[in-house]
Amino acid sequence: MRTPRRVIGGAALGTLLLTVAACGADDAANDDDTATDESATDDDAGESESGTDGAGGSGDAVDDEELAPGQHEFAAEIDGHDRSGVVLLPSGWTPDADLPLVVNLHGSGSDGAEQVLWSAATGTADAEGYVVVLPDGGFEDPDGGRLWNVPGVTDAPDDAPDDIAFLQALVDWSAEEYGTSTQDVFATGYSGGGRMISQAACDDPDLFRAIAPVTGLRSGAPVEGEDGWVPDPATCEPDEVTPIVTFVGTDDPVNPLDGGGADYWRYGHEAALDRWAEIGGYEVREDTDQGDGVTLTSIGDGEGPDEIRSWSIDGAGHVWPGSPAFEEETDWAGTPTDAIDANELIWDFFEQFLGENPTADAGR
């Protein structure tokens, strides 16, 4: 199921777009609660108008002398296609700072400007000093917004861009435009954006040092097995596992914990975890009660940082934990949660794999 923006309602959408428009270059120091108090969209988030008022509003990637810390729109040819989106430059940014890059992908039917809000991306990025690029999906959703061309599950037009190739090219493009690192590159995504980065980790495990799918962890396309739907091993067989931190609500109505939902979901969260553990040959698993209905599942080889962390929140829906954009319960997304702050936990995990960290895999 997709929740088009029209489901959010006219007043809520107006609040959203006004809030996006207010997020200009001088807002980079805001907390994660720059998001509106309106519910974000599902698989995924609402409509697709870019509303930022940043320096990139002319439609072209801006020159270095025009850039300053804050939020900017961009439009550029990347991998042979016209692409657009939003970039967040933290307060310590300079063109030669070589800061870490976090690619943040919106849900289906949304766009990068809205994803700033749904994921409450600004505060943690500014506090921790990393650049966030939030691109728009490769082709239009007939119901509004943009979609990602996820291999194996997306019914995309013949002329739709290859979004795996786009993400690969985006890393170098961001380095040229914003001076970001080409080594310390990470990715997160909500719902359909989580599906997209999961498949990127299947197809190119060296592209990102670590990924963080929020309500969207996958390990290949769904296929029907003897006991129900499972990940198709033929669609996800990398030589190594990109480290993963992921989040799931036990009452997710869109991508249900135990499987179901639309054709592109089908199998459950545990099936996705089990497949990644199988790929990595990981035999160590520990489930710990974190209180407040939160369970942390740690999976790995027992040496160094966990290769996989899964945060499960009892009673939560198809939401970004801790984001004010999911303040109220809705029919399509279910129950919000502030039991944990996903952004803080994502960066805590990503930090372990920064290139200068001795615990990081030097081969990445």
C-alpha cells in the first residue's frame, strides 16, 4: 500500500510545504524537530513538490562561493539523467572539509524535500558534522511524488533511470559539488527508500560503509517458498555484508513484521535478517530488552562491532522512531514512537565504520 499525499489532507500538506519552505540556508542548526507535527507518508511518504528555499532554488547545483551551511536544493545531470533533491550542509561545512556523506532516501510517492521532515534529518547531521544528500526518486509516481527503481520489485517505465547506477554516480558527484568523502559514505532510507538501499547493498556491497533501512529492510526480491514468502537468494548474493542498523515496529500496517503487505514486501523482517546473517556466515545473535518495549537484536561474528543491529519497538507502526513528523496515530502508518531516537542510533552505528576508526574494515 502507498499513502499518497492527498491522504494527508489539504491542511496538513499546506503545513508541511510551508515548513519545508522555511528550512533555508540559515536553518542548519535546528534540532531534529524541524519536522512538522503532521504524519509522514508510508511506503510511503506523501506528495512531491519541492518546497525548500535554499540557495539551489535556481534549478542548478550552486557554485562553491554561493554555498553556505544550511539546506539547499540541487538539480544536475547525474549518470546521464536530470536529477534533483536537497542537500544539508552542517554548520562546520567548508568545500574542502571532506566530511562524511549520508545519502537519505525518501519513501515511495515522496521526495527529498519531504524526507528532510519525515526523517528529522537536520539536527543530528548538524550536531555530528556530516553532509546529507536527499535525492528525488528516479521516476514519477502517477499518484504524486517520486519512486525508486528497485531492481526485481519495481514496475518501472522502460526509460526509468537505473537507480543503483545513480547512487554509485551520486557519491562522486557529491564529492565534486560539496567536497564530501568518497570513502566515508553511508545510506539510510524510509520504507521504499529502505528497500532501495537494501538492494544497493545486495548489488554493490562496497558502495556504502553501512546502511540504515527504517521500516524497509530487505534482502532481495520476494519469492514464494515451501513455507511462505522468503527472500530470493538469486537476487541478493553479495560477497560480503554491508553493516546494517535497522528499525521495525511490531504493529507496522504497511510492511508487517511477520510478512504480508504489497507484492514488493511479502516476507517478514526476521526473514530479511536471517538472509543477511546467512550471507555473512554470522552465528552470534543476542536479543536484549532495552526497556520501554524496545528490543535490540545484535547479529555478527562475535568480533568487533556488530555487523547487524535491529531495533524492534513494541506497538509502533510504519514510522521513523523519534521523528516529530510522526506525532499522531494514523490509519495508514499506525502508532508513532519516541521510545528511541533513530537518528542518534543510526549515527552511533555509522561512526564505528568511519575510515579513521581502527575498528573499521580497512578494505571498505
